[in-house]
Amino acid sequence: MNNRGELGCALLLVVGLLALLVAGVAFVLTQAPWLLIAGPLALIAAVVGLVVLVDVFNDDLLMTSDEPGGFTAWRLAQINRLRAGLNKQPIWQVPKNRVTFEERQLVKQAVRLSAEIVSALRNSQALVSERASVKQQANDVPANMVKALWRLDRLRRVSRSIDMRTEEGRRNREEMTVMENQILAGMKHALDTLSTLPVSLMKVEMAQADRPAERLLTELSETNKQLRDVSAAYEEVRGTQVHGTDTSA
């Protein structure tokens, strides 16, 4: 008998709670229906805000994806605006599949070195007119390395589709291999150039430099030009192959 009484009380309690819930929903529907929309929207906004904050304060400098551009690029553009306001280095969109971890790390190292150079420039009193130019050129190096990495990704994708049974196919593969080596050599050279600049800037600051500030700017400019030249050469080779394919068709 006691068990039946307890069960009956529990059922009455559940019914009462359900009645209160129904009454609450009915009140919201009649008095404040906007709460049914505002509540979920506020929850979604809070989740999105937390995700954005994680990206803004994230120390990782690379985000991999299958293709450049798209939603990922738009998302990074918004995040990087916030990171710039906090004096944090941008996050770059880099290839995911056809490049190695070590090759992606070249870009990450370049971004970190670029940040060191910008910091050194901020404390430098020796560079005045050249300071903005050196900063811009230093920031351009990681950007050009990212472009080179995407071209390396596309180069390898095209290279794998070449028919090696023909002489022309084998010749195209050799050209692709040379181009691949040039891209990697250009990226490594760019990284080597960046790695020497923080020390050179300190020497300039201490008036102990064996080369003027113009030399630093020249080295950066030449490094960026080499990266762009390699990319231009890749586009020329690809254009020639596409044209040849169209002619043969």
C-alpha cells in the first residue's frame, strides 16, 4: 500500500510539472512569442562568438583546406581583422593534401620571423623612412610563400595526371619536377633571408652594421621578386600545356 501511495504522489508531481510547463509555453506564445526565436538565436550567437574567440586568440598560424578561397578565406579575413587589432599575426590558408607537414612549416616559420622583424622595427630608432618599407616587404614574404605553396599543390596535382607513356608526357613531367624544385628552393631561400634580418636590424640599431638599411630592403625585395618569378614561370608552363592540349584537340 505504501508503494502505491508513493507511486501515486510521483505521478501527481510529474503531471503537475507538465502542467506548469504547458502553462509556461502557453504564456510565452500569448505574451512574448519572440522569446521562442530570441532564445535559440542567442544560444547560436554565443556558440559562434566562442568559436571566433578561439580562432582570434589561437597561436596556430595555418589553416589547411582543399582549395584556396571560398568560405574558409572569408572566415579568415574576418578573423584576421580582429587579430590585427590585437597585434597578432594573421592566420594563413594553406594546402591540405599535396604538400608535406615540413613544407607547411616553412610558411609558419616565415610568419613568426616576420613578426620578430616587425617587433624589432617598432623599437628601432635608426630606421625612419625605410621602416615602413621594410615592414611591408617582411610581411609580403609569408604571403608570397603561401601563394608558392598553393602553386606547388596545383603543380603536383597536374603532374600526377600526366601520361608517362608518351615522350611529351615524360618531358612535361621533367619540367614539372624542375619547377617543383625551384618553388621549394625559393621558399627555403626566402626563409633564410628572413632569419638573418632580426640580427641585422639589431646591428643597425646599435650602429654596428656592416651594411646600410637599404641593403636589408634590397634583400627582402629580391626575395619577394624571386618568389613571384617562380610563380610566373609556373603559370607560363601551365598556360603552354593548356594551349598545347587545346591545339591537339
